[in-house]
Amino acid sequence: MEDQIIEESVKGQKARTREQIERETEIPSSSIFSQFHQLYLAPIVVGIILALLLKLMGI
């Protein structure tokens, strides 16, 4: 946060306050299921699909 304030002041832009930056910054919501999907379920599904493709190709 402080880095962004310093960077804007160095560039000569009107420096925004910490509160303004916090209001304008969007933090995406992530649920437990989406994290589980990205970290565990998706790689397993991709691995299974790749294994099937390799088996069909005879490699």
C-alpha cells in the first residue's frame, strides 16, 4: 500500500490517500471449493484426460 503511494508521488501524480486506495482496490472472493478445485480437482482431471489420450495414441 505504502509502495503505491510513494510510486504515485514520484511519478508526479496526485497522491491518493490510503483510504482511497483501499476503497478502489477489489479483492476477489475465493471460497474453499474454488481453492480445492484449482489445487486438487483440476490437476487430477487433467491428468486423467492426458492418460486417456496417451493410451488411445498408443504411447
